[in-house]
Amino acid sequence: MKLIRKITHDNRASQIAEAALVLPIAFMMLLGIYWFGRAFNIYATINHAAREAARAGVAQTCASCGNGSQLSSQGPTITNALQSSGIDPNQIQLYTPATLNFCNGQPQTTNCTNPATYPGITFCNQVLLTPVASPDPPVCGVVVSFQYPFQMSLPFTSLNQQPITLKADVQMQGEY
């Protein structure tokens, strides 16, 4: 009788079976949290770099660098910001957003540049987006845009090694 009660009340086998079902799902959730957190970190970093590039693009001159353009002096700053988060600046890809209004009415090819100090980053001088109900006249500024490829490793899912493109698109008004 004790043997029958021991067999029917022994739950070690059921615990092993439950763990075999739950642990892979828990590990997949942890991997997903890690990879989505990494994607968010990269997105925040490339947006920070785009803001720095836009700030350099709207600045007129740099007094500490011989009254030259800040575009040439900010290249290492942006590269260092990307590298500090483990982002390879050489993987930045060109991305030019579809825009309609430019400050001087020129076609997009003459208003968008890709300086050598920022490989893969597009600078456009254009009319910035303003709210429709705004009574203020349109404002000219700089739009900085680029994209960065990202891949997650989530085995047994549809996201495994799927390329995801993170885009940075920043507008900044020049304070002249």
C-alpha cells in the first residue's frame, strides 16, 4: 500500500516535464528582452549622433577651430558616440527621406549633401515640418538622416537573423 501511495504522490517526473516545457520559453523571452533592448540602445545612439550632426550643420562657424564649419570638426565626435555603444560607423547607410519643400526651391540633389566627414549621413537644407495650424511662416533648417542595419539572433523564431533597418531622421532649426 505504501508503494502505491508513493508512486501516485511522487511528482518529480512531472516537475521535470514542466521544466522542459517552461525553460525554453523563459530563455527565449530573456533573449528577446536582450535583443530588443540592444536595438533600442542602437536606435537611441544613432538618434543622438544625428542630433549632433544636425547641431553641427546649423552652426555657422566654430570659433575654437579657426572660424571653420563645424561639419569638419564634429566628425570624430559623432564617430566616437557611435563607437562607444559598439556601433560600427562604417555600416551606416545613406537614407534620404522623401521631402517636398526646400528653402531655395532647388531640386533635392542640390540641397542634400553627403560630406566626407560624415560617410553615409545625408544633410538636407529644407523647410522644416511645422504644424498645419501654425500661423508662423515656414522655417528653414537642416535635416540629417541615415540608417543602420541590425540583426537579432532569436533561434526558432521568424526574427532569427532577420535584417532590421533602424532609421535616424532629425530636423534642427538654425538660430542665426
